[in-house]
Amino acid sequence: MFLRKLTDGNLKTAQFYSVIGNRDHLKIKGTTVIKEPIWKFIEGQDHWLTSLVYAKGAALPLGKKFLDCGAWSYKDKPKWTPMECVELYNQYANAGDIVTAPDHMVLRGHNEEEEKRRIDISLRNAKEFINLCPENLFSIAATHGNSINKRIEMTYKLLELGYRHIAIGGVAGRAGNRKFVTHIIEETCKLRDQQPFYIHVLGISAMSWVPVYQEYSIDSYDGSAMFYAAFTGATYYSLEEGLIKKYSVKKFSKDQIPECDCPACEAMMAQGDDTRTMGSNERNMGRAAHNINTYLRALSERKLKRGGHI
């Protein structure tokens, strides 16, 4: 039976990739002000995702990287050719990193003709990309579509092209439709009964999805929900058993919100600032790093295992 119960102790849990960009930094004040990349204030993480759109000028960390082409940023018109992607990936990727074939998103509201046109573009790019991709990198291609059947058909075609790493794309904006997204994950995973392959879910990282990823043995996922929540004043704290509690710094004073000893909070406090208060971009950015640290601590509390390549 493909679906296994969550109580199965052999179930692995998906690897979380933190999303970073070239504008994600903290200003550390001393005799001079130094811009330090945000990843320096994130603890216990060595898997990172960034897009070509944001990689230029970024100080990328050590560890495993997942590089994609930022399809959301060019959702109206394709931006990169497969060769251009390979040339750019070669500037940022190290052996063993995952790199994505240039895809074209299918959005809700696209008719069948437009859906087919965009899927055909992604498939043509994927066919060219896998032959250009350096052998020391893992090539991955994303699936798209407004129906389960289109998704599965595209997955079959990518596997026939030789892909053994598949990303489920275009679902971040549909996470509210939990039944639909879960169905995509379930049907994609069923195909592994015929051919083992690695599965990554793009852009959904809410803690409520972690049990779903565990149930279906998803290999990895990414998301920036905790990061962007910081800019609306949301700050999170981990509790026992991997639970997270949310506070609003707009509604609570800093004395009503717990203190934190994560690297981001300590760096802010050392210069007389506090992630538990609003008022500046630095506090927002520090709180974003704090939220990611909280998320990672909660994952660790759940004793989640790291995924790996096949």
C-alpha cells in the first residue's frame, strides 16, 4: 500500500530550504555600519533556495543550494532560455546543488489553449535543459496545470525525458485550496510506485503542511511565509512538541512577548534594538530571521529527519 500511516517510524520528513535573496541583510552598527547577509543570523540551516532573479549580487551561503529561474517574476512572458539558465547556474551552483529548468507558470483563469501553450514551453525547455545541465548538478523540472490530469501527464513526460527530480510548481498561490494541492501531491507520489524519483514542493512551508509532506514522503520543500509575516508585525515563538505561537508586535508590547536568544535577536539587542517592536526595516528584517529560526527550532523539536538526493 502506497500511503503509510504517520505512526510509521520509518517515514522520513522533507528537507526545508530557506529562501534568500540579494536584498536580505541586516545592518550591524559598530564603528562602521556593515551589511551582513541574513543567513548569517539563521541557526542550524544548511539548505537554501534562491532564484536567478535574486541571486545576482547576493552573498550566497555555504551548504546545499536549490536554484530556480524565478518563474513567478516573469509570469507573463518567458525570461530565460535553457542555455542562459545553465550559464547563470554555473556562476552560483556547487557540485550536488539542484538547478531548475526554466518553466512558464500556468495561472488560475488561463483557458485550456493558454494552459497547453505554457506547458509546451516548459516541456521544450526541460528537454533542452537536461541535456545542457552539468553532470555534477541535479536537474529538476517543475510541473504545472489547472487540473490533476494535466499535472500527472506532465510528470510522465518529464520522467520520460530522464528527470529524476520533479518539483510541484504553481501551488503557492493555491495553498488555501488544501484539497486540490494535497491531491496533486498524492497523485504525483503514486507515480513513484513505477519509478523512484525525488519530489520537491515549491513555495508552501506552513507548519500545517509538514505532516502532509511526511505522509507522502516528500523529499524537500521551501517557502517564505515566516519571512514575509515579519513585515506585517507577526513574530513567532516555538513551544514544546514543535508547536508555534504567534504574537503581533502591533498589538502587544515587547514586555508581553517572550525574549529570544537566537542569533538575530541577540545581534539586534547588542545594538540597542529589538525584533519585538515595529518602526524600522531593520527590526522587520531581524524579526524575519527570528521567525525562520523559530520555524527551524520547531522542526527540530519535531525530530524531523533530513531528506537526500537519489
